[in-house]
Amino acid sequence: MTAVSPASAPVATVSRPGPGLDWRLRFGALSLIWGFSFLLIKVGTEGYAPFQVTLGRLVFGTAVLAVAMAVRRERLPRGTRTWAHLTVAAFLLNALPFSLFAYAELTIPSTLAGICNATSPLWGMALSLVALSEDRPTRTRVAGLGLGFLGVLTVLGAWQGFHGLDATGTAMALLASLSYPIGWIYVRRTLAGSSHSNLSLTGAQLLLATLQLAFVTPLFTSAPSHFPVVPLLATAALGALGTGLAVLVQYGLVAEVGPTTAQMVTYFIPVIATAAGVAILGESLSWSTPVGAAIVLAGAALTRARPRTRP
């Protein structure tokens, strides 16, 4: 996708107009879907192994895009080189971060996972300065980078020596957030300007990620002896809504209001993830979490600031 999200990343420009529903309503729905994704991951891992949750998520998400492709009569992309690049994109943008978030939430709250996800623009800005020559540093963007990581330290309670924090789970969540911009930069370098549609490319990407998890999951997990209903429904919703439908909704938003406005959904995700974790799962919340999250989001917003051009 063009914005930070637990979903997959579109790899081409959207040209299809959005549906008739007002874009503000779709924007709100997308924020809720992605914000609740971290709660759904937590519920899913209460009944199934993290790799199993990720595999189920990808299966349901791929199914939604497959139906959309059939309805629109779109085909999977062709070309060995395209599929090779999509294989790497599937790993970096789907298989790896989805699995890392699932494992992370075994030991950290969904609220913290949602806030860690908000660091993706910070990682992206830092990486783009090195990997993308057209992204030049400005004082504002560098200040935003520093402010954002100050917010991360606030969320983690650095002045307390990270007391009570599960270092492994937090590291996994931050690594998952880092994986997204690495994947975006790779896609930008290898698949930008592709003649294939966004839907076709993302459908193939999710299919490849599903195959990757289908290979890995049996190696590290045993088949479940029973199938708890609530975690199964959470996994299905995570895939069908948070990975499949959400991508289609975002396509329409980008087409109708542009990528800049559509990317604003990024700033609502940790807010909703925190509210859902506290209200529904009963997760604890100290003052440093919302304050740190606000600092992270402010820093992320500054990293996206573009220099003013003179008329």
C-alpha cells in the first residue's frame, strides 16, 4: 500500500474510480479495520500458533482479492522477472511483518504493537535518505525523525530502564514495522511503472506470501487438534477485512482523493488500536503510552513534510 499499514502494499498507480460511498466514510472504515487488526491478531494467537494465524490471514485475504479479480476480469501478471520481484515483495510486505506481529503479540499488548506499527514512516524516511537519491533531507524531516524516535523511547519507558517490557516481543514488532519500508523501497526500485494493474500485482503478491507461509507453517507448528471458534473468526476477519477488503478500499481512496490524503489513515491506526486494546481486551495503559504515541505520530507527520516550492 502507499501508506503504513498492516495490509499489503499496492505497487502501481490506481486509476479506477472509487465506489459511490462518500470517501470520508470509507476513510473512517479503513481506519477502524486496520486499527482493529492488532486486536484480531491478539485474539487469533490465543487459539492458534502465530504462523497459523498468519497463514489463515493470507488465505482469507487472497480469497477476497481473487474474487475481486474475477469480478473485474483481471488476470495475474505475466513475466518471470515480475514474479521474482513479487516474491521478494511478498516476503517483505506480507509474510515477514505479518508473522513478526503475530509472534510479538504473544508477549506484548496489542496497543504496543499498534504503536510500533506507526514507526514505519520513521524507518521509511531514514532508509529513503540512503536508498532513494530523490528524497533529500530537510531540517523539518530530520527533526521529525528525531522527534519520532523520542516518542518511541517515551512509549517504551526508557527513563525507567524499559522496566516490565518484553524486549523480544517489542523488537519483533519494531522489526515488522521496519520490514514495510524496506519492501516499499524494493518495490519502488523494481516494479514502479509496471503495466499491470494494482489489483493484479497485489493479488499475485498475496498469493505468493500465502505459498511462503504454507511451506513454513508445517515446519514449525503442529496441526491444531481442535479449532476454537472465536480465534478462528478473528483470523478470518483479519484476512478478509484487514488484508483483503481494506486493500480494495484504499485503492478507491487513492484514486479519488490522492495518496497524500489516503496516507492520513496512518495516524488513526495506533489511536484505534490503543482504544480497542484497552476497552475490549482490558490491556493496561500508562500515561507514557498515549503521550509517546502522540510524539511518534507528530514525528511521522514531519518526516512526510515536503519543502515548499516557490511560485
